[in-house]
Amino acid sequence: MLGFRIGFLEITWVDFFDIALVSILLYQLYKLLKGSVAVRIFFGFLFLYLVFLVVNAAQMELLSAILGQFMGVGVLAVIILFQQEIRKFLLMIGKSTSFDRENLLNNFRIWKRSEQQRDYHISVIIEAAKTMGVSYTGALIVFSKSSELKFYAESGDILDAQISKRLLLSIFNKNSPLHDGAVIIYKGRIKAARCILPVSESDTLPANYGLRHRAAMGMSETTDTLVLIVSEETGHISIARGGSIYADLSPVEVRRKINEYLFEEKESEKTAEETEVQTASETGELKEIKS
């Protein structure tokens, strides 16, 4: 296992592997904390630790004792200060290591594709989003392919209803008691409405993005979901996925993003030409309505 020797240090291949794993872990933590308030807290905590080392080396007993008490509960302080980021990190690991029976069956591509194509009515959802965009009706629609999002669904009203354009328009109607919140779609059915989503704390979002976009961003950061947003101010349709927002999309682009999420990128590339043919009329209709 010995690789080579540098002076009195013996470097083995296990050390290289250990360093590589730590580097990957630190990079993932950096991506998780990037653009959030937690970065400033982390640097503040690091600064205090460096001050503690200097004070301790200079034998300043009183200040060293005060900072030593704080550093003595460092692990507990980190858990309290970074509880949201730790939760996001564990969710990120958990969503990639799900071993429940349903997800194991979904790993078979043929079954997965046929089931999702049968269950999801993408055209109905896009038609509803187009109508809401024209009438400047705000909407949040969450697509989930791997989890029923029970925690978020229970924050609203459970519906378990079949997807239809009229139902979506009724839910997000400004006079409806269910319009204030998000709709969760799982297995081709509307699982719940008026759901509360986590709000992103990222400071990289444009200033013109309101609470609706921040909620979609937060949901895409903490869960493996795709969120469709209809802006109440502009009527534009956007998609949030993986902590990124794709703004002002056409119906063709919205359909493609949903297909990429539900059926994976390779399958959506094979059907890209069919998708463009099916949705060519949608863009034409939208332009006629706006004109």
C-alpha cells in the first residue's frame, strides 16, 4: 500500500483516496452553502476559531477561557447554526439512496416510461398554464416522480384528484380558497393543493423574483422535484429544478423540461421531434391570444 515517501512522511494510495473523498465532500458542501447566508456564518465561525488559536498561543488566559468555552460546544453550535443546511445535505443524500420497493421497480426503464406516459397528462397542464399566463394568474405546480412529498402535502389540503384543466384553473383562481400555495402532482394525480413550500435563502436570485419564485427555488433545492411557476405580474412561465430557475419559457420548452425530468434526458431527446410537432400549434395559439 506504500506509494512514496516525502521526508519522514509515508504517502500511501489510501491517503490519496482519503484526500479525494474529503475534496468531493468539501465541494458538495460549498455548492450547498454557495449564495446563502450560511457562508457568512461559516466564515464568522472560522474567524473566531483562528482568533482562539492566536489568543491561546499568546497565553491570554481570560480571553482564551471565554473563547474556549464557546469552542468546547463547537459541534453543538454548528448543528444549531447550520440546521437548515444539514437538513438539505441529508435530503440530498437520502433522495439518491432510496431503497423502497416502489423506487426499485421504477429503476426498470421500460416499466417506468410506460407508467409515466400513461399517468401524466402534460398537455392538460401546459394548456392550463398558458391560460393562467394570459390572464395573469399566479400558480405553483410541483411535479414529483420519486416521492409523494407527504410532509409538504399535509401542509395543505389533500385532494387525490385526477388532473384536468378546469380543476387547475379553479384551484388557482384568485377567488378560490386553495389558490394561495402550491399544487403537488404525483403519479399523474393532484395529490394536494394550498401546500406550503420552503423558501430559498439564496441571495443570488434577481430582485424582481417574488415569494412565488423563491418558494419554487427552495423546493427544487431541498427535494428532487420540478416546479412550474406562472408569474402573476408578467404571465411568464418558468421552471425550477435542481436549485436553478429557467425563466420565460415557451410551451415547447416547458414540455421539454417536464419530459426531461419525468422520462430522463436520453428518452426526451429521442422524442424531441415528436414533441415539437405536437406543440407547434400551442405556440401559435399563444401568439394569437397575446396579439
